[in-house]
Amino acid sequence: MKRVDRDTSIENIQIKPYKKDASYSYTLGAFPTYELILSRPDEVIKVLVHSSYTDMVGLEALCKERNISLEVNDKLIGKLSDKDNCYVAGIFKKYSCQLSKERPHIVLVNPGNMGNLGTIIRTIVGFGIYDIAIILPGADIFNPKTVRASMGALFKLNFHFFNSFDEYRRQYGRHDIFTFMLNGEYTLNIKDCPKSKLFSLVFGNEATGLDDSFLNVGTSIMIPQSSDVDSLNLTIAVGIGAYVFMNENKIYK
């Protein structure tokens, strides 16, 4: 394993409860911290561990292998986490990504809830989609609530922010666009899913969905549902769309 030289000035920053304008964020819990270390070791500033953590030896070995600083600090973990059972936290630098032009995308237009965003990230990675576009304004992808809800899946995909959907489409014009809407023209059917090797599935936010202008963008899709609910939860809708399109187009990683 290649060892990397780290910026010691970054390691020595004073870690405080999360703020959106900070240059760093953190994972809370052992599982997402391990995913951070394994997937983005170069972004890790340090790992904090509680003195009562039961797998100290294993964590120490992994951090040593990846040349990552490990610090036992019960007080700071308690300050960062609102849960009593948090024993590990990973402090990492915020970073940027570019989306792949050769893989399918999920596009979220103005997502508003950080927990939903994290769950969506976890879900699409589970179905083999590794690129997500966020049309601003939107929920903070680096907020610890988002990171926790993703269970570390955040560190396995590419994400990028766009000021408008038009900006996204100009950059990824080769992708077939499918907009998910309550009044979509095409009813999604698992036995008759549109065929596309390079698609973008577009979803609106939790409160308003996509406005009618998106009916004229690509192919509009409706997920059939009973009349007893007004709409599906955004995370459920994304999960259904991702599963059907990935399964029917047979492009799992």
C-alpha cells in the first residue's frame, strides 16, 4: 500500500461541531468511518476513537496501513455526536468530484432533506449507480446527517453540483433523460422499461416534485400507485426507478 504525505496543518485544525462553510466534515460511527478510510483515505484528516471501543487493535492497524492519524478522545467524540453509542468518528476534508460521462446518473432537483439524500445515495449505490447530480439549491451532501444516512456509500460514488438543470444537460447531452412525475406520460412497467444504456433519472424535491416544464424534457415517467396516497416518498421513488432501469437494462457493475 502506497503511503501518502499529509498536510500536518490540516491535521492540527480545531475540530468543532459541523458548520456548512467548514472545510471538513466527519463520519459518526464505526461502519461509515471504515468506509471512509477504505474508499477515500487521502481525504481523511484523522480518526477519533473512544477509549471503550472494542476493536481498537483492528482500527489501529487499518489507520497505520493507510498512514492516518488515530486519536483517542472521548470528550471530542461526545461533543460531535448526539448519540451515546458513538465510539468512532472520521474527520475528512471536503472534496469535489466529476460525474462519469459513460455511466447512468441520478439527478436530484433541489433535494431538501439531508436524511433522504443520504438514504438515496445508499440506495443507488446498492443498485449499481455511482453518479449523482444535485441541482442547487439543495441539501448539504457533507452534513454528518447525510453522511450517516448514506452509511458510507457517499464515499463510493461521484457527485457534482449544478446551478440549473440546463447546466447539467449541456454537459451530459448524450444521456437519455427520464423525468419522474405524477403526471408523466409513460407509466413505468417492470416488464416494459425503456431501454437505454446511458440514462439520467430526474427527480424533484420532497415537497413539490418537478414542475410541468419537465414534461417537455426527455421522457416523462409515472410510477403507478393507488389513489389512497398523494405521492410516493422521494427515496422510495428513486429506489424503484433505479432498480427497474438498472435491472431491465442489465448494466449492473
